[in-house]
Amino acid sequence: MRRSRSPIREFDFRCAGIRVHAYTGGRGYPLLLLHGSGPGAGTASMWSKVLVPLSRHYRVLAIDLIGFGRSGQKPRPPYFDVELWTRQAQAALDRLSGRGPVGVIGHSLSGYLAFRLASRNPKIDKVMTTGAMGARFRTNAAIELAWSMPRSEADLRRLYRQVSMLPASATDPFVPDRFKLVNAPGYRDYFTAMFAGDKQHYIDRATLTKAELERIRAKVRMLHGANDRPVPYREAAIPLADAIPQAARRPISSGWPTAATRPRSTSRPSSWLTRAGSSGRTPPYGEGLNPRRRPAPTARPRSTRRRARP
């Protein structure tokens, strides 16, 4: 991003003595963006297509989680550290808005972080997630692959095609930037150590407790791939949404709904955020995600009663 032409400004701050890289811009309702956890993940590769569009409506702040993107790394393990990431996200949230209201958008692992923040901060009045973790599910081949280090750029391309179930045209554009991060000094060893051993351990660490779920008062909108492989819709999204009474979940036809592959779904939540924030009313689900496309009509269940024959 070129500072001279982009409305997005980059800066650093520190959390627990570690450098945190951040991106900010815009005015209006404050919105915190948190990226996912695959190899090469970060703000630039995750949110680059939506930061500028969102900044036209909101005051946005996106951070690279510690160990990802252009943020610093922990000096010692454990590198998969949800407590540190929660502290980091809280520090960013407090920078963005002291009293609220404020919204949070999180993808995958950061869906868990977004919900965890909402359980601790009444000032968060809206949460939007894509492919959110947070419910316990059994490890699978796709998440094993997603949390593994690719040996080459071709391997990384295959990885994202396999876990996303999307065509190469949708995933290949963001691979080069991610592979640059993968090849940064020390990154391979750090990422490998972060997800070493049984991946079930990391799924369990990113599972919300019953008490956390009960404390969430924010309006919630969940986008989740109906065929999501790493974080399965039936095992992860449905139980999570069922545990949050005010959550509205929307299955997406693709396997992997992200801001990198479906930017319109993430960059145009305008009416849901502003109208719910101003009037307290939550619009019908799907309204505002893409104003050019009307929400799909709700299918009516077929009657099980037999019609009487004349």
C-alpha cells in the first residue's frame, strides 16, 4: 500500500513488548479487523481488497497478529498463544474506541478472538465473522494442511485451492504476497513450531467456554462456507450460532468465504452496521452485505399432510 495514494495509514505499536503492525483509515463507526492463521496470513493478504472500501464508511483498524504479517514474534514458545492475541486485540480495540460502540470482523481463528472480545467488552455492539472458529470440532485433513508449512509457492497454491474448494483464479492472486511472508527470515521455523504436534490441541485452545458465549450481547452475523473443509459448517458454525441466540448465520455456497476471495461480502456491510447502530434494529439477514444482490428467499417447508382426494 502506497501511503501517498492510499487513505490507509500504516503504523506500529507495542503489546507485551512486541511490535504490532497496524493499518488504519476512514471516519465514522469504528471497526476492528482481525485476520486468519494460515501460512503467510496477515492484514495485507487478507484485507487488502476491503480496507479502502470500508474506510469510505467507517473508521477501520486492522492489525497483524503477533507472529503473522509484519508484526514481531514472541521470543519463546508457546507461539500459538490465544491469551497474547486476545491482549493484543484488546489493545487495538481500546485504541480504536474508548467507550464504544464498536464493531469487530474476524476470520477463522480470529472469529474466535472476535467473540472472545465481545464477551469481555459491552462496548462491542456488532460482530461479523467469516468461517469462524469457536466451537469444538474434530481435527481433519484440511486443517492439518492449512496449519502446515508449504515447501514452495506451488505447494501454497495447491494448499489454498484444496482448503477453499475455489478455482485457482480466486486463490492464486493473493498467494505471491503470502509466499513472500513465508520466506521471510525465521518465519518457516516459527510457524512450524506454532502448529507443531497434534492440531486438535489448537482447535481446543480456540474453543469458547459456555460462560464466554453467555456473555456475548452484541448483534452477530456469521458467514460460513457450506462446504468449508478446515472449519466444517455443520460441526463448527451451526453449534456456535445455536449457542448465541442473537446470531444470524448465513451459509455461503463456496467452501471458504474470505475477504480475499469474496470481497463484496465483507466490504459492503454498510446498512447492517449503520442501521443497527443508529436505531437498534437488525435488518433482515443478508441486507447490506451486497446491495446489488437481494437476499435469497426463504424456502417454505413442504407440508407433510396429504390432500384429500375429490
